[in-house]
Amino acid sequence: MQRLEQLNKTNSGKKTIHGVDADGEPVAIDVLIVKLTDDDMEDVIARSKAARARAAVRRNDPDSVEYGMALDVVLTVCGDNKTALAYFVASNDLNRQLVSVQAKVADRDHWKEDGYLDGLLEALTDDVLLTAEAARVEMPGVDLEDPETRKAIEIVEAVDRYNAEVREDFELVVADELSTYEGYTVEELTHKATLAQVSITAELAAKKEGDRCLVWRSTRVYQPLPDTVTADRPDGIPDVNAPLYWAKRPDVDLVADSIRNQILDLVAEIEVSPLEGKGLPAPAGSSTESDSPSGSGATPSSSPTAATV
């Protein structure tokens, strides 16, 4: 029973992670991915919060490196365009309000009845999108009378109608939100946008540190418990108390993104992120880690299109 409990604390045994070394040569490492202990979780959370604090500690100081880097992003994205600056400042609030608008539209009878919208979104596969696009551009060989083609077109057109309703409602929200900034000068909006960008950078720093700590604390050297290797179980039962694969946290910084992301995928299969619900971003999973300082995407041309499903 104790050995079965050991297995339940892992990602079911030895995992082979493929990647490349510093010289670009292919490598494969055998590891065990384990659930974090409570102490490990607290350590991940503390380190992530500390990374956020370090990135934002001088957010209000115009002479600080942090403020200067954020200002450069704002000027590059927005220049002195008041509308663009207002979008930048309001982007986080608008993103939250967009989710609310999407939910309100989805709750309308013509979308909610008999799970109509849910069914559409479930049916909206890559193949359906490709088929509908091929029909739209009248690609040679596409039979517009084929039932599957007609079905794909109907699905995409229906989802487009949903998105159109969302955009129409969201444009009213955007107009109302941006109206609150009409009395601000370009200089005031630039300052607010810069503070918003510092916060974005701080969140990215927290996410990056949290992800790397998860990789560090969850990855152990694969070694079987004594006397557990059998013909039926050649890898044996893994020892969840085996040493960490990377002895020190900075060692994880030297690992290729592809390896870290594979491990994060495995962690996500067995772990409810200790970051969720703590005011911190969840682990990236297979998403490539990004050091990009700009995360708002808040420009007049891009924000409304976020309504697209």
C-alpha cells in the first residue's frame, strides 16, 4: 500500500524529457515528476511574490531603470496618441469586462437554448475552420454543396454572429471606459500607462519565477525503491524522496525552454498550481516562457478584436 501511495504522488513513473544541450546536441534525461509538498508550495509562492516585488519596487520613481524601461515600451506602443494611451491604461479592466460581456451574450436565449453556443464552440475544430476558409475563397476542388462543407460554413457563420454581438456590446463598454480619461493630459496618461506597464512586467517576472520554481521543486532524479524492479515493472516503483534533479534554483535558468515546458506540462497533469488563488499567475504549461516586457496588447486596433472566440 505504501508503495502505491508513492506512485500516486508522481506523474506515474519515469519520464524521458527530450531537448538539446548548450552545444545544440540532442539530449534525453530521465526524471521523476512529483507533487509538491506544502513546504515546497509555500517556497514557490514566496519566491514568485519576491520576483514580482523586485520588478516593481521602484515603480513610482521616474529615475529608476524599471520606470524607464516601462516608459520606453509605452512610447513605442502609444507615442503621444491619447486614445492609445487610454487603451493601455484601461487594458486590464477592459480584459476583465470583455469576459463579462462574453458571458452576458452567451446567456441570451438564442445562444443558451439547448446548449447551442456550447455545441458550436465544441464543433469549431481546426478542420472546420480550414474547410470554411477554403469555401470562402473558393479554393479549387472545394465542393460547396458537400454536406460537410455546408456544415462547416454554418458553424463558422454562427460563431461569427456571436462574436459580432460581443463586439457590438464591448464597443459600448470601451467607449464608456475611455471617456473616463478624456480630461487627462498626454503627460498624465503616459505616466499612468508607464505604471501599468511596470505592473505587467512585475506579473511576468512573478510568472517566470513561479514556473521555474515549479520545475526545480517538482523534478527529481529517477531512482526506484529498493527491491521493486521486476520483469513486469522494469523501472521499479519510483522513490519520491530521490534528490532534486537540479540541486540549486539558478541551475534551472540554464535549461532550454523546451525542456522546462515539457516538465511544466507534466507538472500540470498532477498539480493544482500553488500560484492560483494566491494572486499569482498559474504555470505556463506548454506555453513558451516570455521575457517580453510588453503584455498589455492594449491598442485601439487590437482590444476590440479580443472578442473573437
